[in-house]
Amino acid sequence: MLADWPLLSLLIWLPLGGAVAVLVAGDRNATAAKWLALLVALATLALCIPLWANFDSTTAAMQFVERVPWVPSFAIEYHLGIDGFSLPLIVLTCIVTVLVIIAGWEVIEYKPSQYLAAFLALAALMNGVFAAQDAILFYLFFEGMLIPMFIIIGIWGGPRRVYATLKFFLYTFLGSVFMLLGLVYLYLKGQSFALADLHSMSLNLTEQTWLFFAFLIAFAVKIPMWPVHTWLPDAHVEAPTGGSMVLAAVMLKVGGYGFIRFSMPIAPDASAEYAWLMILLSLIAVVYIAFVALAQEDMKKLIAYSSISHMGFVTLGLFIAFALVLDKASPDSAALAVQGAMIQMISHGFISAAMFGAVGVLYDRVHSRQIADYGGVMNTIPWIGAFAVLFAMANSGLPGTSGFVGEFMVILAATKASLGVAALAALTLILGAAYTLWLVKRVIFGDVGNQHVAELKDLNGREWIVMSTLAVCVLAIGLWPDPLVQVMQASVEALLQQVQQSKILGG
């Protein structure tokens, strides 16, 4: 049966092998390379069907485990496995990869085979991050993701792509060096890199504090959190549409996933000790960055700042849980906070990909990202306008869309910890609507802005596939989030139990 295959290895090595095959096909056979890339991406997505169908949501134990010694002298293993946190993120990665390949089908004319190969390699490495159960294997995938994205922005990016690429690389690479130092310390103490062993390791508060900040630097840059967020707007503005879609939809989620896999279970006492700091930084991202978004005149830069604001809900939900986990009256609220953070990651993945995709559709026609160069788009290309409005409403947190679910769950959980924190977090529903509707008013509605807008052509078949798929995902999660809640329920409860138990042992 397909479920008995090494599905996790296939999710990594199939797209990686496909990337090599696409490179071999080359630009001389561009059409063959495109079809090969699409078939590989679709086959990788198809592997998610048996993965989800055979996933046991009643247990928090790692499933589909593959474990082979790799460097025995240092206890490093090729160790893969997934739980309720990993599975949705892998599915998100595979869906977005297919859509990015379709979106770039006709748009990318310069070295298309290399462009497609870079995205297949990136998908493989991101799947590896979410499946790795060995800390060094995780680190290699974590660092490896930088290379394809570095290439994507550096070759197919905008006029300031070199600056944006170097800034992106330096921020993320230097941040992850601290994580590596933390992992080396843990190995010297416990002689193991297996995540399960690191989670059960007893550490005093001083050790946990140093480890917490080492992990914080690495993962805060990746999300990114304020004040280490400045690389993201530049990267988004200069990246091609596909690069922005993957960067916002998946790569930012690695930061939130890292807190769940490393910071919370390995350093629970320090995480609780500094939860106030994480909540403060998250609220600054949610509120202050939303005001920054209001001032933008570049559509991609506005959406980039919007991403920082919305991702603040991820860290807010995760660390609000520490204020609730030991409160015997509110155990369900702690679980609600973590579930809300996870759903926010998945939801934002689809919404941000859709927003950047819609901007890319307009840019392909007008070759400008400036808001002032548009106006009255709905009058000439109503389908593009309709999809853009739907995604804008989701970005504003409209009930019935995925944007509402995760944020509502985090705000609801926050009321149990602090009404003030909940009130500040709820401001995003107002501020998000402010900058998003201001964007929609200036670009989509009103009189036709200029001759370029008057001559625009509506969606083609390829763009229809991308936009409609993202719309279905945004509405499906908004109207029926229960499958996501159920698949992560056991893993959330196990994490909170582990944090509570670890606090007793480590405190």
C-alpha cells in the first residue's frame, strides 16, 4: 500500500530529484521543463493524500517515522516523522508550490528551467524542515532553504535585488548561527541530537535562558518579529511574484514552527519567564506595524508589512499559552491559544500567497506596484477585482474567511489572561481593515485611473486556476476549520502537558 511507502522521504527527494531533472531538460526544452516541473509538484502534492488519510489524529506520537543512522560518531540520524503541527504545514507547502509553478508558466521568460528547479528544491527543503526529528537534520534543511530563495530573488528579482538578497541572507544566516550554538551545547550535555531527547532533557533556568534567547534570535528573524523585521519588505518588493508567494506563505511559518519544536518544549521555564517580552514584541508587531502598513504607497510593501502584523498573532498565541497553562481554571484556553496560532499560520499562508498573487497579476499587465498607478480596476477587469476584494476581506479578518478564525481564537484565549492584551490584539481587526480597505479603494474601486488600466485584460486560464484554488482554501478554512483543529488537537494537548511537566522538573 502507498501508506507503507517512505512518504516523508518521497516528499523531500521527489521534488529535489525533479529539480535536477528540470535543470537537465534546460531552457532549450523550456516547455518540457515546465511540464516536468508541474508533474513533479503535482505528484508531491498527491503524496499528501495518503499522508492525511492515514494520519491518526488521536495520538501525539510521531507518525510515518523513518530513522537511519547517518553520522553515528556524533549521534546524528536521518530521522523523519510528523505530528499534528507538521502535517498541515507540509500540505500548505505542496499546494503553494504547485500554484507558484502555474503562476510563473508564461511570466518567467529568462532561464525558466532554473526558476522552476529552484522552487522544487525549495519545496523539498521546506518539507524537510517540517519532517525532521533530528536537530542537525533540521538545521541543515533550515539553512538550505536560504540557497534557492537567495537565487530566486537574486536572479529574477527587481532593480534592487542584490541589496535585498544580501540583507535577507545575512539576517537569516546570522540569526541561525545562535541556534547552532544552542544545539551544540545540548549535544555536549546530553550526547544526542534527537528532538525527543532534547525535549526530555533537564535544564536549570540559567541554561534554559541562554537557549531561549539563542532560539529566539533564529526564529524571530524568520517570522519576522519586530525589530528584526526590516529585511522582509525589501525581500518582498524585489522578489518575483512566485518568490513573494512562497516566502510569505511558507518560509515565514518556519519561525513559528521553530518556537513550537524548540523553544517551548526545550526551555519551558525560560519561555514562561520571558513570555511577557514575547507578548510585548508581538503586540508591537500587531499594532505598530499595522500603522506602518497604512503609510505605504507600494502594494507589495503594504502586504509585506501586513504579513508582519498578522504573524504577530502566531507568537502572541503561543506565548499567551504560558500565562494560561498552569491556570487550572483555563486549560482549554491555553489549547485554544496554541490552536489559534497554528490556524493563523495556515490561514496567513493562503491569504498572503493570494494577495501577492493578485498583485503579481496586476503587475504583469501594468508593470508597476505603485498604488497611484491604478484606480477603477473593477471597471475593466471585474474577475481580478472580485478575487482581490475577497482576499482583502480575508486579510481584514472578515468572518467566514480563514483570516477570522485564527485571530479570533487567539483574542478569545487572550481575554482569559489579560483584557488589555486582548483589546490591543483586537485592534488588528480595525487596523487591518483600515490599510486593506484603503488599498482596495484606491486600486480596485472608483473611476478608471489611466489608459493602462482602461486597456487591461481579465484573468486567463492559468491565473483562474491559481486564484480560484486560493479562494477555495481561504473560504474552506473560514467556514469549516474543524479538520485543522482535529488534526492538531492531540499534539497541542501533548505540548501543553509537556510544558507543564517540564516546568515542574526544571523549576
